[in-house]
Amino acid sequence: MTIHKEGYKTIAISFLLFAIINLISFYFISFQLPWLSWLIFLVTLALVLFLVSFFRVPSRKLTVAENAIVCPADGKVVVIEEITDEEYFKDKRLQVSVFMSPANVHQNRNPVNGEVVYSKYHKGKYLVAWNPKSSTENERHSVVIRNAKGEILVKQIAGALAKRIVNYLTVGQKVDQSAEMGFIKFGSRVDLLLPPGTKIEVQLNQVVQGGVTVLASW
């Protein structure tokens, strides 16, 4: 396991605050109220460990398969439905959405290999990620990857806690399946818009792993 680069600054600041808070607690509180000093230590330690865990990047055997569409994020499948896409395709698409809790790994990965033909950031609201309107009204970043089999739109969506979306892809870039696409801080969701007729390989409420679970197949 490693720590994602997006977490370096946040973790460094958290360790600094941890040290300052507990030095003050030890100096001013521990003599008269040792239990309170210990409580402060345990609570702040738990918060620091949570931040470290949030930015973790576990070692995994990633899925690379020509006919597979790989899950771009860790979490739980919360939507499988046909929708009309108004952003890029302007027609019917199959939407599969993965909800990411704060406890999940938040690194996002490319579902297929191909060329990035569309990349756009949208300002928006911060509705809870399971709200259906979050797909079209929340802050989000959309990319479309095209290969010989078709085009897939991947949408990183901010939630009530997630206030920063990072996307590393640019138009014209050639990308590899299961390679890193971006990162979302503190819980949100990722939508995939797939061509009609795509075979879905997951079920609602199924727990999935980014870069590992086969979400669908061409």
C-alpha cells in the first residue's frame, strides 16, 4: 500500500495539528484532567489515521481485458438504468453509478483503453451523492474515452463532503485500461454512460473495486 500524492499536503497538515493540539493538551490539561488529555489524544489520533487511510492506494492485480469495461472506482453499485444523456451523446445510454463512501479508496481508474476525445469540468451543487439529481446538478468532471468498440463517458461527481475533483486526462491523450484517471476527495460517486445493449456484469448494491471488478462487457 502507498499514499496517493493528493494526500501529501493534507496528511502533513493533519500531523502538524495533531502534534500542536496534543502538546497543548499535555502541558495545560494532563495534570488536572488526565482522562481528558487521553481522550483528546485518542480522538485526534483516530482522525489522523482516518486521513491516512482515505488517501491509501492498495496494491492490486488490475484487470486488463479487451472485451471488459472495468469499474473506475471502489464502492457500491447504486444505479443501473437507461437514461437520456444531454451532455455529450444526446441519446439513450445505459448508466451505471458507483457510490463511494469516505471509507473507500478514492483513486479513479480508466474503464477501457483508448483515446480521450472529450474532457469538461462543470461547476455545480453539492447534493448527497445518492440523489439522482447529483449526476446533472453537482460539481463534476466528464471524460469520454473512445476505442474501436465505441465510446464511454465517465463522470466524476462531487457529493456533500467531496469538494475537490481531480482529473488527469486531456483530450487527445491515449490511455490504458485500469490506469489512473483521477481522484475525488471525501466521498462521492462515479457514473459510467455505456452504449445501449452493453452487457452489464454487476448487480445493484454489489460492492466493487476500481481497476479490478468487470462492470460490463462489449
